[in-house]
Amino acid sequence: MAETKSTQPIITFDKVNKWYGNNFHVLRDIDLSVAKGERIVICGPSGSGKSTLIRCINRLEEHQQGHLIVDGVELTDDVKAIDQVRKEVGMVFQQFNLFPHLTVLENLTLSPMWVGKMPKKEAEEKAMIQLKRVRIAEQAGKYPLQLSGGQQQRVAIARALCLKPKIMLFDEPTSALDPEMIKEVLDVMIAMADEGITMLCVTHEMGFAKAVADRVIFMDQGQIVEQNNPHDFFNNPQSERSKDFLSKILGH
Amino acid sequence: MNATTFQPIPARPAPVNTEGPVAWVKSNLMGDWKTTLSTVLIGAVLLWYVPQIINWAFITASWAPRYEACSAEGVGACWGVITEKYRIILFGRYPYEEQWRPLIATTLLTGLLVASCMRRFWHLWLPLMWLAVLTIFFALMYGNFGGLTKVETDRWGGLPLTILLSSLSLVLCFPIALVVALGRRSKLPAIRSFCTIYVELIRGVPLISVLFMASFMFPLFMPQGTQIDVLLRVLVGITLFAAAYMAEVIRGGLQAIPKGQVEAAATLGLSYWQTQRMIVLPQALAMVVPGIMNNFISTFKDTSLVTIVSLYELTGALKLGINSDANWRPFIIEGYFFIALIYFVFCFSMSRYSRWVEKQVNKSKLR
């Protein structure tokens, strides 16, 4: 698997530190490099910094120390650099964050039209392709709140894909969904994984991790405790902390 | 082991009838002995008073413009005062023979106001129409060209003044309020504190004192010889006053927008202004339509305070017209009923319009 991928990492964390306020040290000396096309699942107890970690990648959160380079651009206060990185990075949130006052189709065409300056017709055609891809094309004219949670999350994925991102970030994409809807979202994500987009996914769906992840990262207290391929991580965790965590989430 | 098939129980109608007029009366008017008792009591009071009011207002009322008829024994309301004085109530101190000018000007402005509320007129040329109508309004009212005599702004009055002051201050205060509301949430401390100070200063004083300052104090600080029209000064005063309140209403809406909306917009690459214009403001404003309309209505009525600086709008013109005439002075209450009706028509239309707007903006929330 690793041979087919470029050796140049697409994301590099170099001793990244982040604090909320003065005393809450949320990311501690993070070193991580992600290869192009790599699919990474990040798990860990709540408050361990996993969401913050991926939110640093598109600068929804700022880091205070260290270097973070995404697709050759270092993230600093420079607004141009941030804009450039955000063009390459799509994100899917736990709470979907669709725009409730716009139809599904308008949610998808908004950014291509206003940021990408694409003509409306072309933007709508491309949006319909993405909606078909997440199997929800027939809902294009509805408003987000008229859809089920699973459908909304699939729209959110399609919206992110409309920007043709090189990297996709998923922040607990199935945590707000009813059990019956989790599968339809995971199916879409698994289909995406075969298309070579670099994916970083915060999730506790261990089945998904086993099916698509190249690497599982386990975090606790702002640090990366352990990282390994899914098979070894689940069957033979190295640290006591990951063993304990796995026994809790797989124990029943 | 055999799997049992799931068989849904068919839906049945409710055992007690809950729809229709009979059920409504039963549950709302005659629910138990307490509601029945209050229904009877309130019904009795209405039966006692409503005929008396109708009798006073219509049956024994005097409609002729003769004050002697009104003073006669057993006469109810004296609507003659309106028939006699409606010109001065509606147009104030504007010269009597020239009152066709404010009539046309006000009709135009009111028509434009109504048109601006309708979706089918929301085109790019609407602001141009405003510019055109306002120009005509001022030209007609002020005159001093093509044979029209000059009428100074301090003689403008009555309904034209009320409508001019309220429509201009409402139209102008809205954009100011938007900017101030956004400014109070800005990341830049200078902008944030400037907006906060503005809002707190204006909210800290009554409108009357703002008008007083605009009208009497402000000229003292101007260099000798410069004159700013009193109407303009008052207009600026009302606008700035209304904008401060409006800004707070809008800020309430802004605060109700979840952080995730802005984050999603950021990940899609939208700029700050694009995010505000297309994501945050449409949702925030939709949420505070009732509050905005509340402010509009209250500003509309607050224009009656300009009497304090000798501008005689509707309320002022009524007092001016009737108090100056000893014969009609006892019947000013009927005059108040008359202008109350005018105020009510405007305010009630605004309130109905706000309901319509609410329905429009909440379409996306229907399931």
C-alpha cells in the first residue's frame, strides 16, 4: 500500500502545541506526517484533543507553537495562506452545519459560485453529480431540516466534495445520528476512501476503521499515545492506555 | 423457532371530538365552572357597554361642522370637529390654498412605501425610485420654482411630516443598525468599543433630549452663519436614536446563530462579508422579524415627539388646530380618536406585514 503513495507528506505537524486560554494545554508536542492519499482514523476519550487536532489543519483553531504545513503551505496568521489551504481541505462536522435557509442544491452551489466564480448552471450540474454520488439527488430542492440526520450528513459530505478537496476532515460524522442512519453515511465514506482523497476521520466507529483506515491514531490528554495499522492496533495495542480504552469501547 | 411478522395496529380516530366550532366552544368557553363563570361575566360587561359605545359614537353623534349642534343636550360624539378641522389636522400649518401639494407628495411617498413592501417590486431600480420620489416630495413641498410659492420646512406638518420622518428614519436606520450590530461583535477592539459606546450613549437618554439637542444645542456649536435645516437635524436625531435600538435587536439575532454555521462557511472559503451577507444575516434577521417590526412601529409613533421642537406632525397639528379655537376645544377627544384611527391603520398594516414576512422567511423551517 505504502509504495503506491507519494513519499512527500501532504500534512506535517512539527512539535505543534496549542492552549485554550493560559492553562488548558490541549495539544502537546504533536508530531505527525500524513502521506498523500492516506486514510487515518483518530480515536480517543473525549477531551483528548482529537477534534482540535483536525480543526488545526484548516485553521478553525490556531496553534501557538510549532509548524503545521498543509499541501506545501505553512499555516500562520497570513490570511492568504489560510484561504489557500481551505481550498484544498473539505470538512464534515458532527452537527452537519448545513445552511438551513438554503435548499440542498443551494448549499452545494454556494461556494463554487461565490468563491470559485463558477456560472450557476455549471455549479448546479456539478452539484447534482455530487448529490448522485451520495445517493440523494432526488432531495435537491428540499431544505436541510426536511431531511433525516443521515441524509443531512450525506448532503454535508457532497457539499465538501463540490470543492474538489485533496484532503477531507471528518469530525465525528456519525456521532449525532440514529443507529439506523450511521450505515448510510459510513457507506458513502467508504466509497470515497477508494478514490484517493486523503482522509482524516475522528470517529469511534471501529468497523469503519478496520475497513478503510491505513492507520489508527490513539490520542489522550493532548498527545498521540499510539499509532499503528488497524489490525495491529485492535489486536495488539502497545500501551496500557489504549488497551484500557479499547476494552471499554469494544467490551460490550 | 418461528419469527413472528410485525403487524402494525391500524390508526383510529380520537374518542372525543376535538375539532369544529362546537368542540371549540366547549373547550374554550365552557370548559369547567370557572371558565363558564368568566365567560358569563365578560359577556355581561360587553352587553352592557358595547351598545352604549355604539350609541355614543354613531346613533346620537353629531356629524355637522357646527359646534352649537355638538353642545346640545343628549348629543353623543361630536364628529363635526373632524369635518371642520381635518385640513389642519392632516396638513398642519402648511398654507391652506397650497395643500394639494402635500397631498400629492404624501400619496406618492405612501404608494412607494407600500410598493417597497411587495416582492414583485424588489428590483434594482427600487432605490432609484426612492431617490426620484423623495426629490419630487421635497420639490413639491418646498416649492420656490415654476410658480410654486416657497414653503419653509418649519411650516410642513400633519400626516406628510409624520410619514416623511418615519419612512426616512426607518429606511436610514436599518443599514446603520446592521453595521453597528456587526461592529459590536467585531474582533477589532476599536470598532467594537466605538459601536458599544454609541449604543449605550443613545440608549442612556430619552428621545426627547436627543431631539432637543439636535434642535437647540447643536446650532450653538456650529460656526456662526451656518444653518442646518431643523427638519434635517430632527431627522438625523430620530435616525440615530432608532438605529441604536435596532442594532441591539439585530445583535440578538446574530447571537442566536450557532458557531458551526460560521465555521462551515469558513471551510467553504467564504470571506467575512460573504459569510455575514449570505449565511449569518439572512438567518439572524429572519429570527428577529417581530423585534424589528416592534421597533419600526414604536419609531413611527415616536415621531409625534417632534412637537417639542415646534414641528407640528399629526399629533401636534391636532393640538395646534383645535386648542387654538375655543369653540371646538371641548371636542378634542374626538380629534384624538380620529388620529388614533390613522395611527392604528398604519401600525396594524405594519404588524400584518410583519406576519407575512415571518411566514416567508420561515418557509425553510416547514417540514
